[in-house]
Amino acid sequence: MDINNLSRFREKVASGKTAYGAIVTMYDSSVSEMAGDVGMDFVWIDLEHSPMTIVDAMHHVMAIRGTGCAPFVRVPWNENYLLKPVLDLAPAGVIIPMINDATAAAAAVRACKYPPQGGERGFATRRSTGYGNMPMAEYLAISQAEPMVIIQIEHRDAVRKLDEILAVPGIDSVCIGPYDLSSSYGKPGEFGDAEISAAIDEIREKTLHAGLLIGGYAAQDDVWGRRFMHWKALGCDINIMADGFRTLLKTHK
């Protein structure tokens, strides 16, 4: 729907190009607006590792409505009651962390779909229908494909069960969580390690083979530069700002 710019995101991905974005953890919604205004294709609004509240997330989603940038919101955990209010914000996608088996994947999909679609999402449409301007039948048809259900694969247990996870209907995209993934192998941040590299490639290649979109946090050029993904988060607002401060200090010493 136009309210979340998902169609623009999908058009770019369908063209064969990679969509680029950034992770937002600061509660000030001007950060997301700025990302959209400078041309980011999406922002990953993070409720898992930030002090943001659901109200802050709403402000971020609203701030980029007119920019062409698609809002993805990562919830803290795979729980229906955490997904429900985020879905009511009408984001382009929801990112659901630590999906380690098919049962968890199926629960995530059910939480995101309404009962007519085999799900268990509660009805409270708010922004999704323009506060009542869109007929319910039209909205229900749109909701079959929106928001994108993005599951995060970030543990060695998930890699072992990847085939059964990817077979769950209703998943739109897989998001690789590289740091938690490497940590689950006892090698945090060692992306050059053969075992970690093989796990990343297995996730990417099996996801592509399943016909799903692949994306994730891709701040390390040496790790991700040679690996195609449909969407890449190039950095996190805090790190981007800190790096900018360091660069300024270096140039003035």
C-alpha cells in the first residue's frame, strides 16, 4: 500500500537491484525521515536492541510516509502480543528475531495473518485502512501480502533446520543476523572463519533457491560485498554517527 512504500521497495528488488537501508535505534523520528530524504530504500526500526517504545516506532513509520522509504520494524521477540501493535502501525515489513525451527516460523506467520488467511491476528486496522477510508474487503485483500513477514536466521540450530523453516508458507524474506549467528558457533564476529562463512552462504543460497528474498545487516564490505542479497542494512544510526564524530576529530587533530 502507498502508506508504507512497500510497492517501491518491491519494484527495486524485482528489477534485480539491491535495496539499501539502515538500522534505526534512536527514538528521534527525524533520523528515519533523514534516511528517507537522502534516498534510503528502507529503514529497519529496531525495537529489540534499543530504548524505543511502540510510540517512538509509530513516529518513525509516520515520518517516512512521504519519502519513498519503506519502514521495517523488528520486534523484540516472536510473540503474538509483541507483533500485534506493530502490525497495526502498517509497516512495510516486520522482522522477527531468532527463528530456530519450523514451529516458531509458523507461529510468526500466524501472528501476522488474519483468520480468513489461516492466521490469528486481531482486528484493529487504524492506519492500514486510512482510519476507515478503505473498505474492509479491499484491505483484507491487500493484507494477504502485507506487511512482509521477515524471519531472522541467527543461530546454528536454525541452520540445521533451515529446510523445514523455509518450507513454511507465508514467509516473505529471511534476514541473516551475522553476529548472533557467529556467536552461536562460539566465534563471535569471526566472519572470515570457514564454518561461519559456510553457514552464511548456506542460508543465502537456500533462501534464494526457495524463492524468498534474502537480506540482513551488511555493514562489513569484506563479508557482504561478494554476496548478493536483495536488501542490505549498511549500518546502524549510532555507529554511523560515532564514525562521523571520529572522522571529524581525526581531521582536526
